[in-house]
Amino acid sequence: MTNQALVLPWQDLHDFAKRVFVRVGMPEQDAVTEADALAWANLRGVDSHGVVRIPWYVENVQNGIINPTPDIQITIETPAIALIEADRAFGPVVTNQAADLAVEKARGVGVGWILIRNHTHQGTMGQYVERIANHDMAGLIFVCGRPNTAPFGARAAGVSNNPVGISAPAGRHPHLILDMATSLVALGKVLMARERGESIPVGWGLDENGNPAIDPRALATLLPVGGPKGSGMSLLFECMASIMVSNPLLLPVLSGEVGEVKTTGHVGRMARHNQNTVVAAIDVSRFTDVEEYKAQVDRLIDELKELPKAEGFEEILMPGEREELCYAERFEAGIPVPTATIAGLRKVANDLNVEFIRGVA
């Protein structure tokens, strides 16, 4: 049976998240950054990366996996590239810094290519490439994690479901924002199905015996999008990020050097949470006039929207447009939060002695 939801103002959820993160030891500005990332996701309908994550974040801080006060350092730097050691930082804290550094370097030499080593969950990828697009630059981000996806032809996890974000700045229209994973669905969608008491479609993933999973609690391994295409991308991303920064994430698990753990916030088994990321910015103005570029993107969007619609479709949506429409609605009307998620957040508030969400009995 599907759980009901309460519709809550986004600002109240944001403020609660900030209070929680301050209580677990984050500096106030970092706590705001993390709360901003969750609100960005919830407002755009990506609830799998919103406040539902708070209990898992708190658990990881308490277990010493996420560091609320990291010593973030740039360890390698040239005019075009940099390597940032994140010291197990909350993902948004260090990734915003990396995106800004990529933009700064792109202004100087046309491109900025930043690698982040040893950070934790970042939330949605769209927020970072949108941050880059707001500077009239094209953005790219991809993330590497521990094995949670079966390579094409396998029945057990061997690659990650690497989130990927790509952006192109537009003028009249919202920026084009592609935000996807190399698995058929993000792991967070499985988590949300569990929160809502829903089953999942055949094809999302496998159980521990390698059979199709329908119960989200039984899912142990995701399946790649496009079969060999998704798992191939994941493998190459690991080579371009994790191995590049001497922090391999797949091989230590596959070889048995790193054991598996199980946490309450995720389905399935996985190794101790750790990620590496590439963030890149490309200065459009180095190749063409920026305003002309954005005008061409706008015209391309217009022409695509005028194509004949397939049966059952009233509109042809661009990458990121569905999320923008959701944002416009939820910013005013509020965010629906499943009662199971409310219960988890209430427990966090009680455990940490933090004021709960305003207006929720």
C-alpha cells in the first residue's frame, strides 16, 4: 500500500535540514550549502536526492564516514586543471568549490578540468552543471562510486551507477541540463519506492541471487542503462577519475581488499561510502559569440518542440525542463513528503534534540 504524503513549504524543510547539519558538526555556511542541495532536488521533483537522505547522512557522520569539518586542499594545480583532496567532505560543499574553480580556470585558459578525490554523496548533478551554465559556460560532471550495478552480462555488482551531468547555456529558455546515471534508474529511486511502500518494475535491478527484484527492499544490484553502453561508460569513468587520482573504488571491492557493509539508508550491500568526481567547464566565448550561441540553442529548442508528437505526448520536453516545471509548482505549493520520510526525519530530530519541521504535529 502506498504511503500518503504531507505537503510542506520548501523553506521549512530547508531550515530543518540546516539545523540538523549544524547539530552534527558542520560549520553554518556548509550546513546551508548542504540544505540548499537537498532543497534544489526536492523543488525539482528529484525527491530521491532530497530530505529523504537526511537520516543516512546523519548515520554516516556518526559512523565516521562523512566528515562534517573536512580539511579540503588543492594538491595539484595548473592553469587548466586541479586535484582537490576532499577529506570525506559532504559532496555539495566540495563540489560547489570545484565547479567555481572550473569556471575560474575556464575564464583564464578556456577550459577548467577539476578532479575531486575522496568525497561523499553529492545529491543531484544538475545543480552543479547549472551553476556552470549560469556563467555562460558548458558544464560536465561525472561521479565514481563503489560497485552497485551489474556490468552487462553479470548477475552481481561490479561497476558503479555513475551520475552524470551535462549543461549548455540557453537564452530565452532554461539552460539545457542533462542529469542521469549509468544505471537504468538512480539508486535513490529505489529508496523512494521503499519510502512510499511501492514495488519496483522488473528491469531496475536484481536481488542477492541475481534474479529480477520487484520488492525494493530485496534489490541488491542495479542494472545498467542500455546494457553494455551504461556499464562501458561506468568502467571508463572509473579509469578517468578514481584510478587517475589513486583512489580506485571498484577493484578493491572486486578483489576482496575492501569488505561490504550494510546501512539502514540504502538497499542492498555496498562498500564503505566513498566517491571521486570530474567537474569541467568550457568557456563558450573562446569558440563563438556567447549571445549568438545561446540564441542558436534557443532556436534549436524551438524547432525540436515543433516536431510531430508521438502518441500519448502533448509536449516535447527538453533535458531539465520537467524539473523546471516542477520547481515552479513546488516553490509556491510546497513539497510532498511521504509519511515514512516524515517519520525518519522526526526520529533524527528527537535523537539530536533538534527543533522539528514547523507546523508538523
